[in-house]
Amino acid sequence: KIRGILDDKGYTDTEIILNEWNYVKGWLGDDWVYTLKSEQGLKGASFIAASMCEVHKSPLDMFMYYDARPCAMNGMFSDYFFEPLKGYYPFKMFGDMYMMNNAAETKSGCADIYSFAARSENEAGVMFTYYLDEDAAEEKEVELNLSGLDANSQVKADIYLLDENNDMKLVNTQYFSSDCFTMYFKMNLFTTYYVKFSF
């Protein structure tokens, strides 16, 4: 909508910048307390991952997370020791794919599953998360259909998990010998997976 308005008024070279974004339920009372706790937990991390996945498909030019400084809204690092919080890991996943230089198309058949993919000559990756602005939801069975890797040999898939008990932990490695294959995942709410392919 914003790109259309700018273009319509002749501002075709104007950048679209969202310079402060984070999860917010509300700014006062219990909603504010809930907001801060969510930002620093798994829900905040899933929101970050979902936001990155969606905004990459938009005409937005810059997208700045608020905030990585020592403050209550920092969902990336702990205030005193700067140890990674759950929200750090979607940035790490996205950063790994950014270095691959080429975004790849993703489509989701479910409104609550958000995904982003990228590839280089010998690597590819896909990050996907189960985000819904609720406190509880049914587990989902997710089918990840992959094609177009154009691999001439075996494909190695390292599967990393971000959930309440795992911080982007390598939980499984699978091998495929086809250019098209399907992987299956059971996902609880706010779970994020990163699958990195080598070929």
C-alpha cells in the first residue's frame, strides 16, 4: 500500500523504512508486562522470524529491530551478561541465508507458518516458524516440499531447532539423492526450524 501511494505521487525512488519494530501487545499495565516478557522469550523469537519472512516478500527497503541495546525491549541479548536470548537465533539463521546471496521462493499453505529461503551455488537454507498471536494452539504437522536445488550429487540437510529447550541446536541430519523431496516436522506454537542444505 505504501509503495503504491509513493509511486502514485511521483516518489518512485523513495525508500520505505520501518526503523522500529518488535512484538507489542499493549503499552500499559498487564499488557506492557506481557509484551516485555514475550519479547524476551520464545514468542518474541517466533515473531522476529515471522516478521523477517514476511517483510522480505514486501517492497520495504530497511527493517530495523527495536532494540539490541541493553533495555527492556531487547529480545536478543540479556541485559547484564549479553548472552543470547531466544530472539538472537532468528537473526543468526537469517544472517546465514543472507550470505548465500540469492533469495528463493517459498509458499505456505497455512497462514500461521511463515518461511524464508535462500541459496548459493553449493548451499541452501530455509527458515520457518509457527507463529500465532495466542498463548496456546494445537501442534501442527508441517510438510516441507523442496525442489529446484539442481544438485548433481547427494544433498545433506542439517536441521536446527529453536524452541523452549533448544537454541538453534542441530537435532538431525538427513541425506537425499533427489532434486525434489519432502521433509516432515511436528511443530508446537512458536517453534522455529532452520534447515541448511549442502550439495
